[in-house]
Amino acid sequence: MAEAPYLTVEEVARQLGVNPETVRRWIRSGELNALSLGGPAGYRIPKSELDRFIRERMSKPGNTSGDE
């Protein structure tokens, strides 16, 4: 089965081991790009964007938690 090109906030939070509100905060601050579907549908995060976000976080010196 192919990997989904878009992830929900909850899926991203689960993958990164953080609270969904942390993911929403990253989206609101512009650190993590997402599509806003509005209303209860919320956001969708492209898998490629999550990969970029993780790479950038891993390359920052002294950043070990990812949940600042």
C-alpha cells in the first residue's frame, strides 16, 4: 500500500511523539507548512513537508527534543 501524500495533525503528532497542539503551533508560526481545509477538517500536512521539517530540526545544533 502506498504512503498517503497528506497527513493529519494527529498523524504527524503521533509520528513525532508530541501533542497535536504542538503541531498546530508549528503550523500557526509558519515552521511547518500545511493546507488549511477549514472547519473541523483542520489541516493536512504534505508528507514531503514533514520530511523537510524533520531534516531541518535534526540539523539544528543542540536541538534534541523537537518539542521546544
